[in-house]
Amino acid sequence: MNRGLDIFFVVLHTSVMAFNLFGWIPKKTRKANLTLLLLTGIFWAVIGPVFFAFGYCPLTDWHWDVLREMGVKDLPNSYVKYLADRLTGLDFDAKLVDIFTGISYLTALLVSVTINSRDFIRKRKKR
């Protein structure tokens, strides 16, 4: 059962990350993408520091619970580092992964805000 949950969280979390990064591309998913990006930011920068730690993600927390039950130890703080290490067999520098993750997130957020704003303005002009 735990192996199934591990796979479930890998697929779910990786899908969420991919949607955060690229969900602004299809016009139909732009609002949902911006919503998810904002929720991610709220967890990372608001909820995390208040209750857990900066960069907190509930999906990572739940996945780590599953992995610990499976006997996995020494899990990194970052799911992105975990995934990169797991997929490649390498041991990426945690700080560099965090920087890459932050830059990727901020870039996706900026693009999503810009495109959603542009769409909103165009829609209002048509009225």
C-alpha cells in the first residue's frame, strides 16, 4: 500500500509542479494556474513560516510520512531535490536546487500574472 501511495504522491506532486510552471500556456487553464501559483506562494511564504518552515508544502509533508513508513531516511527539505536525486541517482546541492526552484516559481508567477492581466484587459475592452 505504501508503495502505491509513494507513486501516487510522485505523480501528483510532479503534476502540480508542472502545472505551476506551464499551466499558463493553454488559455483554458490560465486562471487555475494563477490560483495554484498563488496558493503555492501562500503555503511557502505565509503558512509555512507561521506553522512549519519557509517553503512548506503539505504534499511534501504527506509524501515524507509515507516514505518514512517505508523506512526511507535522511529526506531533504525540498521535494524538487528529492525528485531530481531520485530520477538521476545524483546528489544535487540543496541550496542550488532551492535557488533554481525559487527562480522557476517566480518566473512562472510573473508570466502567469502578466498573461492573465493581459487576458483580463482584452476581455474588458471587448465589452
